Amino acid sequence: MSKPLILVTNDDGMNAPGIRSLVETARQFGEVFVVAPNSAQSGQGHAITIEDPLRLHRVEVFEGIESYECSGTPVDCVKLATNILLKDRKIDLCVSGINHGSNASINVLYSGTMSAAMEASMEGINSIGFSLCDYSFDADFSAAKVYAHQIIAETLEHGIPKGKLLNVNIPNLPLQQIKGTRICRQGEGRWDEKFQEGLDPRGQKYYWLTGSFVGESNSLLSDHFALENGYVAIVPIQHDLTNFDAMHTLHHLQFDRPNPSVH
Amino acid sequence: MSKPLILVTNDDGMNAPGIRSLVETARQFGEVFVVAPNSAQSGQGHAITIEDPLRLHRVEVFEGIESYECSGTPVDCVKLATNILLKDRKIDLCVSGINHGSNASINVLYSGTMSAAMEASMEGINSIGFSLCDYSFDADFSAAKVYAHQIIAETLEHGIPKGKLLNVNIPNLPLQQIKGTRICRQGEGRWDEKFQEGLDPRGQKYYWLTGSFVGESNSLLSDHFALENGYVAIVPIQHDLTNFDAMHTLHHLQFDRPNPSVH
């Protein structure tokens, strides 16, 4: 079997220590190809660029690894990788990250890192997003690399159920204190949002988003609970948002009905 | 009972005919409050603005309706509405749209319209996104308004199961040809993407996203199938992305395991 082709992307850009850690890990398994944004794209969710043209620039960042910077969002990076740069090749795995900061619980929805991984999954590629629960630039990725290595190895061996991908969050702990990996569900939680209000230099009012995340810890199966208890949290996620239980409820409430004027 | 407070938003901006149609419909049920982006935000998904401050400007667009333009994404609009503008009030319903263009199948993931509705749902507000399957500015919203009226009425009467919201897509047909409403699941599909390649005025290469959507029509329960057969498609969706079946599969594959060096 030929060496697997692994696409690496992220939302923090090419010069973030997190993507360097992921490239170093992934290259132990096969050929690595990098397409990452040329600017910080945290919080970009599943945004795509349709009103503007996109640019791709080849860069030399990782020795011996073909790498491109893209002017768009993380999802744009994956679309350009699959449709232009690697159009005629089979991508065996996409890994996104390692993000500087948690993408557990509802944070998955806002995350450019996870949306890039989901886009690859939607194109039929096995895909994993990795995040370390430390927002700082100087975060210590050494334990995260060990777990990324383990999970990439398992994924290349077994694959991931079709249409699914993995959201992997690693607690901000030294390797010796991490208790292992746990399969989890996406936890509930909410952002206790504050908008910092101020006046700009022209005296115009602005609002700047900030806040603190409040995770629900009462579900023993949640990613948030696992992280709080020293485990790496692995959540299998999907792009199908349907709630099947609610389909039944709405049917009983007769939300579906024929148009009385059509016969 | 006092009149319900209804938050209206969209991703096409305050001057799109689609939001006017929705405001006209919603005001028949209660007090309407509008917060919408000040620029086109299609394809923004669940993006939020964290690197830049946001602006809010009160505008007079709809007679007798308090309305604000926001410099950010559709999700930003909802966050500013709930945390600043309507901070001390209970919002009974959020309606987003009516979008110019389909948000059925996987399009829900890219949609600013649907992400705004989802953000409201995550804050505990009953929430519905409406889309008309016609991308043109001059689309005919008359049938869409009739069905928006019906579904808003049912939602105000019954509510929506907690943590869920409705993705409503309306076929581009005259009212008399629409067969009624159907409760559906999110259909599978994919974008057959093409990047238009060209040179900018400075001779630099660009890539501009385009393509055509290919919906899978072989699921009788899918929104795509319902729309193709002349029905309004109502999909109950959720923000919990967990795939529970895959949790079992990964457990059997031993993706979860203790750290051997921790005792």
C-alpha cells in the first residue's frame, strides 16, 4: 500500500505552533500537504467566500512539505485543496488544528477548525479536528501530539463511519496527568456573553464580543465532563442536523398538512 | 396574554425583499423587532466577529418597527439583539429570512440565515428559518408569506421542542401549485464545485467559487425530495452534532483507552 496522503489545515494560520505540531505528527504516517488561511480565522464557523475571489500562495514553512496559504476561510481552504490543488488525487485523511483553545461542547459550531474538518468529511474524506484547551500562542502541545499520533494511527487503520468525523479535545495537562481517551457526546453549555462597549477614536459607539463559557458538567458522557476529569474527549459528529424525535412531535401537532386548495 | 415579541433577522440585509415579506407576516402576530446585517452575509455559516468591534445603527425601513443594522454576521445580529438591544425582554420567537435561495439539504451548514436562527435556538428562543427556492432579488414571495404565516401561527401556539428549530424551505411555485407542508429530514447532497480561475487587473491569479448543487432524490423523507415534488419542506434541526451510533462503533474499535502510564 502506498503512503497515505494527509491534508492538514487549521483556522489559526500557517505560523501557529498548533499546526506545526500537527504537521510533525502527520508526516510520520505519510505524505503531508498543507492548505491554511493567511490570517486568523477563529470563529469563522462554516463560512465560505462567495462575494470575493480567493488567492493561493505557495509558501515554505515546513521543510519538505508542500504548503499553500489561502486568503479565505478554513472551509475555503478545504474546497481549494480538494477541487484545485489535489483535484486528481485521493486524500486519505484530513486533520485540522491543533487549535489553540477548546472546541468542545457548543464551541464546535463556531469553530473554523472543526468546520474545515467537517467540509472534508462532507467530501467523503476521513477527517479529524484537534484542539488543545489552552488559548495561548505558547501553549505546550507535547501531550496533544502524543494523542494526535494515537488517534491518527487508529483512524488510518480503521477509518471512521461514513459521513462522520471526530472532534478531539485535549485537556491542558502534562502527559502524565492525562488519564486516557474517552468517547463522548457533545456537551451542553452556553456562553455568558458580555459585549465590551466603548467609543472609537471618532467618538462612535462600538460593541466587542467577549464572555466566558459555562459548560454543563452534569452529563457523565459529555466532552466537557471528560475534559474536566483529565481525559482526552473524542466526539463523533455529523453534518446531518435533523432531529428525528422532533419529526414525530411535529407530525402529531399537524405541522404537515395538504394545501386545501389543491386537488 | 400580552402580544408576543418577535425578533426578525436574515443574511441578505435590511433592504432585501425577503426580510420585508417576513416583517409584514410577523407583525400580524405581535411586536416585531429587527436586527439585520448591513451587508450581504450569504454563506457566512455560524461565523462570529471576534477580531473586530461591531456597530449598531438604528434605521427607519419598516414603518413603526424598531430596526437596527449591524456591521457583523447574522449570528452577531442575534447575539447583539439578545445581549444588548432586548437584554431585559423575553423574546417569544425568532424568525430569519425569508432567504433568497434554498437552504435545504447540506446548504443549511453554509447558511447565515439558518445559523442566525440556530443561535437564537441555542439561547432558548423558539426559532424558524425561512427560505424561498429562488435566488433572484425579484423573487415572488407571495406563496412564501402564506406558508410563513401558517407555520408562525402553529409555532406560537405549540412551541418547538427545546433545543430544536425549524428549517423551512418553500418551493418556487405559485401558491395554487404548492401541495402543502411536509415534515422532512435533511437530505444528502453535494456541491459540484467549480472555481472560476482568472487574472486580476494586476495579473495575479484568483479562484472564485461557483458550482451547482446536486441533491439526492432517493430518500422519500428528504427536504430535497419534498421540494422537488411541490411541498414546503419543514426540517426540525438541532445544534447537537453528536452521532450516537458512531459512539458505539468507536468504543468497539477501542478508540477509548486509559493512559497506560497513569495509575
